[in-house]
Amino acid sequence: MHGARSYDNNFQLDGISVSDVQGSGAASGGIPIPSPDSIQEFKVQTGLYDAAYGRYGGANVSVITKTGGNSFHGTVFEFLRNDVLNANDFFLNRADQPRPPLKQNQFGLAFGGPIKKDKLFFFGSYEGTRQVNGVAAGQSRAACSASLSEPPLTNDRSPAALGKLFGGMTGANGGTAINPDGSNINPAALALLNLKLPDGSYLIPTPQTVNLSRPFAEQGFSVFTEPCDFNENQFAANVDYLARPNSKIAIRFFRADDDENITFPGNGLNPAGNIPGFPTPSDSGYTVFSLAHTYTLHNAWINEARIGYVRTTTSTQFTSPFQWSDIGVAHYCPN
């Protein structure tokens, strides 16, 4: 909104700010997202909002969750998506790779009603999400597919074969040219080129397709897809008490826990963020609690007092299939 990024918007849940104060990147868990069946109303303000919403330069998104009433109401739902009718990705088709999986199950229930009619009401909801996604692409936190352009490497990574391929070439900034027999290739570079993943494939992959008409550094092209797993469980519990016709107390509690396995981390999270072998498991938790008292003095004056507690936790682990000492590098400084 207004040319700003997504984390420049202000998000409120039942009047409590739940905005992503950490911005974007690996350290951010994002924002809590309630189940649609637990939402009573929402409002998006793109401008002319008052000082109560003036924390950010984008939009203000306000979500109000449901409350119970004098009769019992409930829903049970299941949303299913699978890859039977999904089309293949353009770049996967280009590299003659099969269609990746995309399966999603969202299920849950919501129920509300009176504890004491006209006085005390409750509402509760639960939603579970189970997703296997091999389609998401780009430099997102949860990229599950990626493409790579590289020189036309082969499965023969011997010094002689590499010398034949790269002989006479220097680095991008100059330096010593590679001998035609590959005899002066750095041993660490040679070991890295020959490093293999547990499935037997090369860490620096052999291109899936080769186009000799392109520049040498871009003749090889590959598209990789590995399913990312995302699982979430969330629940909400609301209680409303009408002390008098003009006095209402509202209690809101929301909790969500999720875990995901990011296959191709981007945005600099990993120096090899566009090739397999560097999965990044992550989990996040959200807790939102609010207590509000609304008092109507008369038909022109209303007072609302609210207190809230918000906690977001995120844990991300970066994994690598090798140590630098494995390829003969004695000391390594990532910066």
C-alpha cells in the first residue's frame, strides 16, 4: 500500500497491534493469521485514519474475532487441494522436469453460544493446516523451487576434464589462467566441485539442459523442486460478559504454532540458496491476549479501555551438507 512493503502496514487483532516489528528476513515470524471461520469483521484503511492507527506508512488492517450469542452455532470445515489438476511450471517444462507436488489440507471447527443467556457468552475455534508445496518459487522465505544457470559442467569432475572445459580462463576479476590439463586448479575448489549429496548427486549440480548458443557461464540450465512442509495448529477462545446494558467486558485469547522446512532459502540466508542441500527448518509461535471494557455513558459518549499482551517467537536453523574443513579450507570467515 502506498508503495510500501508488506511489513509497513499496521495489523490489529481485536484492537491490539500484532504488526511484524522485526520486518522481513530470517528473524521474522510474520504476523498471526486467524482462521476465517473465527473472524467477525475486518476493515482495511488506506488513508485518512486517525492517530490511533498511525504507527506505519502503509495501510491499517483491523480484524475483529467472533463472539457467542443467545443460541448455539457451529461449523466444521475441510479444505483440500492436491496436484491432480495443477499445471506444470514454465521453467520445469523448459528443463523437462516433472510437475512438483502441491497438497494442502485445512480443517477445523468453530462453536459459540451462551453460558448464561443475555449475560455471558463464549466462542472457540480450531484450525489445522498441513501443506506439502513444491511450487513456491522466488526469493521468499519458503521457496520450494529454484532455477540455476551455470557453465556446462559434466559428471566428469577430474582435473583433466575441468581443464579441458575451463582451460585458459581466469576469474571474473582476472588472476592466473587455468592450465589446459587442470593441474593448477585449487584443491579446495576441486573438492567442492566433486562434493556429493547423500542421494549421490553433485552439490554443484550437473546442468539438466545445455544450450551452447548462450554465453559460456549460462550455457547450463537447471530447475530444482523439493517439497516444503508447512504445518500449523491454532485456536481461539473468546468470552464476553454483559454486566449491564451499557457495560461490556470482552476477553480474547489466540494461539498459533507452526513449523516449516524451507528448501531453498533466499535473501542471503544461505550462500547457496538456489541449489538443493541446504534446507532451513523453522518454527514460529504467536500468542495474543486482550482484555477490554466498553462503557456507554450516553448515546453520544462511549469509553473503551483495553489492555493486551502479544508474543511472537521464531526459531530458524541453517543447515549445510559439509564443513569447510571437509574440502581443505583451514579457516573460513563468511563476511
